Amino acid sequence: MTKDFNGWRKSRHSEPNGHCIEAGRAIDGTIGVRDSKHHGNGPTLQFTSAEWRIFLHKVRADAP
């Protein structure tokens, strides 16, 4: 089942050439992540709130 995500935001770390990711939230708190170059028509990765926190923590820990 496809969830309805709202409030899509582009990452502050996205490239200015259109290589961006966007994140949105579903009413149940699920986080959706998609590639902006598909203009909302591509696949969406879905994370629970706990998975999203872990993902962000690991990405930030590995950042230069």
C-alpha cells in the first residue's frame, strides 16, 4: 500500500544541479525519502521514526 506523504523538503546538502533527495512525513509518522529528479513519480523509501533517527545518526557520524 502506498502511503500519502506530505511536507516534502529537499536536503540542505543537495547538489544545485538537481541531484537531490526529498523527505516527507506520513500521518502515522513514517518518513518517505525520494529522488527529486523523478518529480514525485519514482519510488519512495519508507522509514519508521526509529529507523530514520538511526539512519541520520549514522550518516552524520560518517560525515567529514
